Amino acid sequence: MECELKNILLRPGDQLKIQGIVVSDANRFQIDLGADSDNLALHFNPRFKDETVIVCNSKHESTWGDEERHDRNPYHPGTTMKVRVKMTGNLFEVELPDGEEIQFPNREGLDVISYVRIKGDFKLTSFKIY
């Protein structure tokens, strides 16, 4: 599955809520926020097969930054899940379903997120910006 949204407007203080189903034989999925596919302020990437981690990263002019790896991955193949991302300006706060939170710096320094892509082993059921 891939869902790509362009020309959206996500500013500091705004939140993005995504709900869906992780497919039963999932390897990974990703949620990307940025200016375009080559300039991502947040790449949120839960992985399931070879390793059970969440990887966060950024991309500047098609070049990936340093990965931040989180060993706690509360998502599981075959389950319904939700993720809430809040943009505070200098960082992203990603609320996980178990109540934990991952904070990732806005390395790109973007004031506005205009691009969102959801891709991978995931069936999107709800998408909301508020």
C-alpha cells in the first residue's frame, strides 16, 4: 500500500493521527513527513521480520541521516494500530499505542510539513490532521 499526499499544511502545534491495520505477514511500513520524497523531516519505520525495532530518520536532498533505533516496537502484524505525530517545531513527538512516546528532532528545520507518505505492509483506515 502507498498513500502520498502533497500540498498539505502541517504546522507546529498540529497533530497527525493515522489508524490502520498492520498486514498479517508484515515486514515493515513507514510514515514519512517532509517537503517531498527527497527531503523528509521524519521517517518513522516500524520493522517486524529480521528485527523488531522502530527506526526514525531524516533525509536531506536524497541523503539519509543517522538512524535512531528504538528496541521497543509495540506494533504487531495482523493487528489494528494507531500512531499520533505532533509537530512542536523543533521536534516530532510520536505517541505509540502503549502510551510511550518517541521524540525525534526536526533536523531539516521545516516550519511547515507539506508532504506525507504512508507506505508498506499497512492498510490505512483513517487519516486526520488537527
